[in-house]
Amino acid sequence: MKQDINSSEDVKKLVDTFYEKVNADEVLSPVFNDFAKVDWPKHLPRMYQFWESILFSTGEYQGRPFQKHIPLPINETHFERWVSLFIKNTDEHFVGERAEEAKHRARTIAHIFNTKLAHINYHE
């Protein structure tokens, strides 16, 4: 039976299962693995901190995630796929207020990043 995202272990499950899907995705995997060459052992703990900060207001995450996305060869298609996978993954594992908040935040983050990147690319 699914429950809400209630602990650090739940956040870890959310992040790990999501990035398993990203790594298997034909649209997103090349960006993460071939272009960005993500160091997964380093990246995943930062994503745990990021989502814990959002969902539990821990304040542990210190960073500027948008800056790292500027050089990536990504567009609206990538953001749509990212959101779709995130929502699907969240719904597979969790149900509740924090799960809904995570999905809302993912949509918002993707929209903001996509809009900012489109603006930067338009003015180049």
C-alpha cells in the first residue's frame, strides 16, 4: 500500500527510482550520461538534499541548480519528458500531500528552467 513521502528514506526512494527511469530513457539518458557525464554517486546525495529541502523545509540544500543546466542541449521536449517521468514515478510509489507537493514543484521547476533557458537561447 502506498503512503506519502514522510522521511529521508522516502525521498531517497523517490530520487533513486526516478533516476533509474531517467537513465533508461532514450531522450534524457544521453543528456545526463553522454553530454553532462553526471557523477551519479555525487549527484544523487545532492538530489536527496534538494528534495528534502523542498518537501521538509530542511534548508540543507545549498546550490544554484539552474546554472548547471545552461550549457545542456535541452529544450521543452526534455523538460516535458522529465516531468512526465517524475510524475509517473511519484504516482507509482507514493500518495498523499507531500507526493502532490513534489509533483507540483517538479512541474514548476521544469517550467521556470525551460522558460529561462528559452530566453537565454533566444537572446544569444
